[in-house]
Amino acid sequence: MSPFKLLLLLITLSFPGFSQGESLLAVNKNQSIELASWLYYVQDDSLTSLEQVSKLSSSHWQRLTPEFNQHLGVEPFWVKISLYNATDTQMRRYLKLGNPHLNRVSLYHLQRGKPTVHLEIGDSYPFSQRPIINNDFLYRFELTPEVVHSFYIRVDTEGSANLPISLLSPDHIVKATETQSLYQGFQLGALMAIGLFSLFIALTSRSYSYSYYSGYVLSVTLLVATLHGLSFRYLWPNWPVLQAVMIPILIPIALTFVLMFSEKVLQLKYHNLKMLRLCRYSAATGLFLTLVTPFLSYSVALKVNIVAVLITTSMLMLIALLLSLRGHKLARLYTLAWSGMLIGSFVTAMMYLGVIYLPIMHQTPIMVGLSFEIVFMAAVLAIRYNDERKAKLKIQQEALLQAQRIRQAREEALQIEADSNERLEQMVQERTLELEIALRELNEANQKLTEQNTVDSLTGVKNRAAFEKRLQAEGRLSRRQQTPLAILMIDIDRFKAINDTYGHLAGDQALKTIAQALKEKLRRPSDLVSRFGGEEFAMILPNTSCDGALQVAELMRSTVSELPLAWGEQAIPLTISIGICAEVIVDDQHTQLLVDQADKALYRAKHEGRNRVCVYSPELEE
């Protein structure tokens, strides 16, 4: 960074919107950044205005951890983030809040020399009030060069306070919107198609099973659309009150339909009357919840519904298992279908209740379970419908002996085909096993070859190529975690004199002895020593400050100076000079600069008399 830019940045950091102790995120061109790891929060009911929050010292703010706001009933809290345009051109960016069910969000945008921008958004306000029409909450702004942009966001919601905030460029926002629309459209289209298909069959066949199933699928479709924010956008955009009660209403409606459907598809009337009564009482409870939950607070209603979902799914799974053990064919398929719903609802419920944390949206597990369950339920219903049709045909054709013989012949043919398929499958499995063994052996050989290509053949330590690859990876890790990366450049003193006096074989032995000594003194698995070229070695010390690197360097220098190397009857004195540079990496070019600076420090150490350690400082540039 030039002196002018550095001075301008220091002046900008004195801007009141920027708090000491806060991470400053530098934004480059065409970047899409998840801001979760850069957020700080404070939770205090007395903090209701921007003026109060902006005066807080850095000790009041804490880094926002993923587990903090994952459960229901989180008290209102503030988060903040500061951005800095690291380029010379103005950039347009979008701040995205990926949770469409936040009730009230107060967003404040502060930048030097301009008035504060204040937005009130959330699903407690009409959809048309949003600055950008989108299922999620978007805020567009211009990121001015050399200016710190500070954002303060107050979140007040009764549901999940999950806050997936991201910074997107115009290209990324278009791509993300298209991907999200494709996924949601495919999911809702599939659910709608299954629901309408079941409804049409119910109307034509007057089947209660298909009627209840269509009611279940269509209510789930509306629930999924509401969870994605699509219902609020297209169905009731000017009715925020309706948005607040639809999810607590749709969940017990869906439970009522699935209980009535399960009663029919499992034929509890003929298999177990106690189970039949249990399903009907549970369905009546679902209707009662549908009437009661709109009068409860959103968080309480959602917790009640979560418990109802867990109880219902567990009960239906237990009924299906008991019937499966008794030989009920449809119950086995029903058990398989319902297992996905049980697992998905259990994981989602535990996330909403704050018992477990997963780095995904709360509704994702139950969405996956619902999709799995609905598809398999459709198969169960189709199988049952097919079984009923076959039973009718069998009654009508019992007198037709010829049809029975044809059916028997067909079954024999199918058995023969099944036997043939089984033998073919066994042969395929044998060939597959042989291929897997061959591939495993080839993979082991490739790994050995790769390992050989990264090791210096003379010294046994890593070579220059391995050093460059590791340097790039550790540089990116240093930049992401904001930890210092230390580079040590090591040169054997008077190595040419060793070759000239004792011969090249003695020089090779000196290289091997020093390399092994350096390698043995490394304490951490992440540290790396490599042969950089000729008599020069290089070390990478991740997450190491300048003081720590200096201690390691002094240890290496003293260790080499005490090495007992003799050639013939003559002892060969060995010493090394070391140059050190340790900094936090800011970009991909910075790693090579770090190596150059360590090399300059090494040159100074050689110039000042060898057998010493020199730390890089800006004065060396002179």
C-alpha cells in the first residue's frame, strides 16, 4: 500500500462508525463473501438506537458464533460489520440477509462524509416496502474506494434468528438468484404435480386415500413455498399478519391429512383398532392445533408444532414398524418412506430448539425428508391402488383357467429372468472387485510417485516445488485466519570452501547432515523445511510471529554449529546464516514478497559476518 493510501486509511479508521478491535474486511473486485466470520454482536435490551450502539467500546462486542442465534426465542441483538474497498474503483455490492422469516430488521449504513442510510425491513412489513424485490432481504450500495463502510443491523424476530449474511457482486447475485429459483421451482413443481395428480385421481375414483394424500401434499407445497418466502411475495404480499400465522397453521393441517391418509393406506380398520383410534384422536388434535396456534405467539406456536411433528412422526413410524413385523407389505414401504421424514423432522426440530448446530438452514433437513417421503408415499399409494385393481381382476377372472395358466407361465419366466439377472450380477460384482483392487494398487503407486517427486533426492527433505506449493497454501490460510506466516532463508557459510578443500562428496555429506538436523529440530507437523537450491534451505513456519521465528532460527543456528562432521581425519566446521521475515499475508503476491524479504535479511546476515540470524526490517531496503 502506498504511503498516501496508508495515511488515508488511518484517517478513515478514525471515523466514528469504525470501532477499535473490529475486523476490517477488505473487498476486491468480483468477490462474493460470506460475512459470518466477520460479524460482531451485542445483546442488550436497553440498546434501541444507533447512537447508543455506535458509542459502545470494543469490549462490549463479541464475535458472532454460528451457535448463538440458531434456536427460537432469541432476544433482540445488534450485529456490525465494516467493509473497505481495497481497489481504486467504485464497486456496486449487495448485502444479503438469507433468512426470509426475520420479523423486523433495522439496517444502518455509515460512511464518511455522507448521511446515514436507515432501512426498516422484515416480514412484519408489506413486501412492497423492500428496497429490492427478492425472497431474501437485499440492500444495494456503492462501495467507495478508500472509505470504510460500517453497517449496524438490529434483529428482532420471534422465529429463528439465523443470520446468513453475505456480500455479493452484481454477477454473483444474478447467479445466486437463478440457482435458488431453479431449485425452488423444481421442488415446488414436483410437489404441485404430485398433489394435483393425486387430486384428479381422487375426483375420478372417489378414493379417500388419494383425497387425503392430495390434501397432505398440497398443504406441504404451500408450507414449502411459505418457508422459501414465495407465498409472501406472490400470494399475500400486503398481509404481513397472514405471513405470521401461516406456518403455525399449515403444519397441523399437514399433520391432520397425513394421519388420515396413513389410516387408510395402512388399512388400520382391518389390522388394529387401537392404532386406528390413536390415529383418529391424533388427527382431531391436529385440527385443534390448527384452530389454537393463530392465537399463540409465533415462537410458542412453532415450538408446539415442532413437538407435535416429532410425536406424530415417531408414532406413525412405530405403527408402521409393528405392522411390518406382522408381514404387512405396504407397511414396509411406508416405513422406508417415513424414515426420511422422521430423520429430517428430528434434525430440524433439534436445530430449532437449539440442541444441535449444523451449518445449513433449519428447514433443509425436513425439506429433504419431505421430498423423500412424498415420493415414496406416492409409490406406496400407487402400489396399493395397483393391488386393489389386481384383486378385482382376480375376482372377475377366477373362472378363467386359461388366464391363470398364462399368469403362472409369466411368473415362471420372471423367475428364470431373475435367476439369470442374479448370476449376471454376481459376475459383474466379481469383475468390479478385480477392477477395484487394480485401481487401489494403481492409486498406491501414484501416491508413492507423487511423494518421490516432492522430496529432494540428496538431502531427503522437501524440494523447491513442494516448498512453492506449500507456501501458496499456507499464505491463503494466513490471509483467511489473519495469522502471521514466518519464512526462514538458510545458507551454509563458506560452502564453496568446503567443496574446494574436501571435495564435492564432503559437500554432499554436509548438505545431508545439516538437512537432517534442521528437519529433526522442527516441533510442529505443519512446519516445513526444504532445499531451496544449492547450499540454501528454506523453512515455512505457519502461525508464527517474528519472535517465535527468531527463537527457532537461533535453535537451528546453534544446532548446526555443534554438528560433529568429519571427513577422513579432519573435522569440518559448519555454520549457517539465517534471514527471517514474518507477516500476515494480505494477497497471493505477498507470499513471494515474504520470501524476497527473508532473502534480503539472509544477505545482511552474511554481510555482517555469517553464523548469525537477521530479521527483516524496512531499513534493509536502503
